[in-house]
Amino acid sequence: MQLELAARAEPTTAHNLAALAQRQRVQERLQLLVVAIASVAAELDCEGERADQVAGYLITQASGRAQRLTVLSIGVGAVSGIGTTVSGDQTTQYIFGIGGGLLTAGLGLLSLSSHRTVTFIHPRNLLVDVWREAPASAVYPPGVWYMLTNKAFSNRGENPVAHNTRLRWQRYGQLDDAPDSKAGRAQQALLFGEGGQYGADDLTVRSNMLNELQSSVRLMNQELQGLLLSLDRAAGRP
């Protein structure tokens, strides 16, 4: 801004070139940051889609298994009913009735207790630094991480975007209601570690968290647009 003011006050070739060169350096830096934001957003999108696809696969497998068990349960019930009706022997009727009822109940419980898992690895975990609110990150580009951890870039300017994102994860049902419980600690170790055995529910949670973080990163482009507009206004451009 000082160079712009000097060029307007004394529009010599030297002053104009100095202001132009500095403006070009600023624009180059901003362009690098735009590329970094787009890169992080694309990686978050890819990871979220990957988790969502595997969750969909597990849900499809569980649905097929439940359907097969339901059909088998109906068949067992039908055979039990027919056997009870056709047989004239009371003992045989008891065997068909009680045995068929137990088999039907067992098949129903099996359909409800289906919980398939799959090994899902993410050694480069984009959630962990946000969860820990780390002062520095080896995963995010420095400019992107600065904007995520500086409260000036949040809507109200009270807390950093990373802090607000973590609070939303905790408050809106994405994480276990009791984070200090055994189940809560196991979920955190899974989501914020390098991976492990995931069920469909945990994969859906991970996908939602990545998508929410992706939205926060994409909104950074508004901050860059505001900065460019401020630079233009300060330079006296319309």
C-alpha cells in the first residue's frame, strides 16, 4: 500500500514499477494459496467419497444377508406350521411348533446382529490435526493451516475454524456421546489414528466429518476474495 501511495503521489517510472512488482508478488502468493486450498479440498472430497463408497458396500452386503435370513425364516415358519397341522401326533406337533419357533427367533436375531467390518487404512489422516487443534501441521499446507487455526478467519472472530469444527463433531452426534467411555475412546482411536476395522456406521461418520471439513476449507476462498477487494479499494481501483 505504501508503494501504491508513493506511485500515486509521484507517478515516476521507478515508483510505478516498484508498485507493480510488489502487486505481482502478492498475487503470486495468493495464487499459491488458492491452489493449496483447492488441493486440500480435493483430498478431503476424495477421502470422504472413499469412506462413503466402502460404507455403501457394507450396507449392501448387510442388507443382502438380512434378506436371505428373512426368506429362510419365512420358510422355517411355513414348514413348522405345516408340520404342526399335518401331524396327528402331539409330540411331533410340539417338536415342529417349538423347534420352528426357536429357529425363526434365532434367524431373526442373526439378521439384527449383522455387523460386518472391513479393514480401512488412512495413514495420512486429515482429521487428526483438527481434532487435536495442533499448533502446526505436517499434513496441511502452512497457509491453509494458518487460516484454519487463526480466529480472524471464523465468522464471529471468536474461535478458530478448526476449534469450531471440532465442537460441531462433538455436539451434533457424529462422535460417541461419552467420549471418555471405552466405546468413545475406541472410536477416537479409529477415526483419528491410521485406520483399522471399520463398520458401516463409523465409515459414514468419517465421511460426514471429512465433508464438513471440506466445506470449511472451501469457504476460505471467500476470505481471499475479500482480501483482493480490499487491496483494490486501498489502491484506489473501482
